[in-house]
Amino acid sequence: MDEEYDVIVLGTGLKECILSGLLSVDGLKVLHMDRNDYYGGASTSLNLTQLWKRFRSDDKPPEDLGSSREYNVDMIPKFMMANGALVRVLIHTDVTKYLNFKAVDGSFVYNKGKIYKVPATDVEALKSPLMGLFEKRRARKFFIYVQDYDQNDPKSHEGLDLNQVTARQLISKYGLEDDTIDFIGHALALHRDDSYLDEPAKDFVERVKIYAESLARFQGGSPYIYPLYGLGELPQAFARLSAVYGGTYMLNKPECKVEFDENGKAIGVTSEGETAKCKKVVCDPSYLSDKVHKVGRVSRAICIMSHPIPETNDSHSAQVILPQKQLGRKSDMYLFCCSYAHNVAPKGKFIAFVTTEAETDQPEVELKPGIDLLGPVDEIFYDMYDRFEPCNDHEADGCFISTSYDPTTHFETTVKDVVGMYSKITGKVLDLSVDLSAASAAAED
């Protein structure tokens, strides 16, 4: 281990593994270490026995739930937008050859006590029961504007500079009602709260555009895809990639203490009495707890069920977004459901998550609006975890720390963090202009 590396990565969470892969492909010499004896860190995938051990200590899972080995329960479940940034990263690094994806059945939004399919195009807007007749026409016009918008073609801008005009001003031009704005902003553009309304509209329009393009990609019921056997496959796929490019992986390395010189700059990592030297350290918040601060908590419920989420057209995999306004909350709530169709549970079993930014210390009470939508559950586990963000000066100490995972059930915020960290580490912008047809996904059977 007494060698010098360009970068030492600590923790094998999704973000760390993606960065390790990207940096290895760039030709950097990477050592990747984890104190655990398994891949994934906070974003690991558990079988049934491991799930019980983690949340119920000594209890054994009931036999009627089926074989423990057939469960792959992702601790940070997130769907991937088919044309989104993560899929671009996977293609850019050629990790797609290690993974099989399957389209996700449905994308839904909660409105006035009911679940509706999210309309994402002018055609769907006209069919959607979410809106009345006149509102459908207004929404259709808005979707046509978004579909035709091309930042390089001023004619498509209709006289609006989206770097100056706010999302609120753009929406008011089309006279859309509050409920419509709610589902477009939260279930299509995937904003987590309403602050986007007073920011330049360009990002908002681009997000809606990516959703619509992703939806068109596989002709399925949603814009999302998900790996067979769940996300636990992702860190391992990036580990393989890193190894192909000469990266070194070491699991089960206790302590992993970052060493600093007299100026406070990271110079290496010590484990079991040996020190590996490096120029930069990349890690999750748990490895450098004195360089991060707490920014919030996530409340979540993990459920095992024997049926799909009701009112989702029997979708075997689905996301339901409950916008904050619909619940009288400060932040959105998310439902995630996956099943044996993605090989994450035995036949006839479904895994559902309900997650949100915690606003109280009582997840059982706080998550009730989401849990009530699930119908009967076989088993339910409640959990809370703290969210941390780095507060260090990475230029001074050479430490690049990821933020904790937020409660969203899609990858867009996660990849934003990874792409930002990549630029800080390398001084380069990650080029994500790739041929998207290189990633394919099977439709639901």
C-alpha cells in the first residue's frame, strides 16, 4: 500500500464509485478504500436477512416473505431519467456493458387526495383528468413551447430570454392554474420546493424537456429506467470499470484515517499501520466528519407488500410525487415502488419506499399521507438519517466530500453533485454529449 496515488477515494457509495470510475477513465491513478466489507456505503443493497439485522436486530424474517437471497432492497432507491445525466455518465464511461436496465412502468403525481399519471406532452395534456377542458388547452400550448424550445434557435424563444425571465413569469404567460404549476414544477421538472419559480426559467424548461424526451425514448409509461437486481449493481460496475483502467480497490480497511501536512493539506490515508500517499482525497461525509455540517434529516419508511401501489394501473415499478402544497408541507414526499419484475424481490412481492425531508421527529406520523396510499403492507420499517454537506475549503485541504443523499426517488440531484465534484477535482467540465442510443432498456413484460 506504500505507493503514491493521484486520488484516494474513501467509501464505495454511488457517488464515490462514479467519481472513481470517471477519474480512472481520465488516466488518474486511483486507490479506492472502504471500511466496510461490502460495496455501496449508505447506498448499499440488502437482502432480507441483512434488512432484518439492520432494523430489527435479532429477529428473523418471517418465512412467508420468501427467500432472503431473492431480495435486493436498495437503501437509497432512485430511478434514472432515460435521457438524464446519470445515463450519460454510464455511457461516457462504458459502464452500460456491465448492467441490464428495464423501463419503469409509471410516473404519477398526487393531487387533491388522488393519484394521477403525470402528463408530459401536448397529447397527454389533452387526455389528462388532472385538468379541466380550458386548462388542458393552456397546458398543451405550454408543452408545445417547451418541446419546440431550442436555445440555439431564437425563433423558438418567442421573444423571451429564459436567462432573464423567471419560471413564474413564463408560466403566467400561459395562464396556468396553481395545481397545474404544482405537477409541472414538482413531478416533471423535479424541483423539490417552490423556490425555482423566482429563478431564471431556462433550467425549469430544460428539466421539463428532458422529462418529455426521456418519456418518448422507450415508449413506456414513464421516463425512468432501473437496473435489474437494483442499484447494488452500480457501485460494483464502476469498481470493475476502475479496475480495467488500473484503479485499485480495497474493502474491509478499518479506520481509513486521512493524513494532513503542516498546512492542513491531505497527503495520504492510513489504515492498519500503512499509509498510502496521495494528492487528493474524495470521500463521503462519514470519513471526514469534522469537515461537514448537518443540513437536514430524511424520514423514510421501507415496506414489503404483495401488490402494486393502488391507482397506479398495476405498475410493477412506479414513482409517485406528492407535492409539498398538496400536503401543507415545506417539502415534497416521494413514493418509490419496485418488484420482482426488476428482480429485487421474489415473485409476487413488491418493495415500496416513502421518503421526505424530515420536518418532525416522528416518521410514523409524518409519512402517513404516503403510507396511506400504499394499501396493506406485509412489513414496514421506519428510519431517519442525517444529511450532511461539506463546509471545507477543498482548494486549501485537497479534500472533496460528497453531500448525503436527499429524499428524492430519482437521480438528478445526485448526479449534479457528482458532476460538480468532478469539475472541482479535475478543473475540467465533464463532457456528457454522448450517443444515448448506446443504453437500451427492456420494456415491462
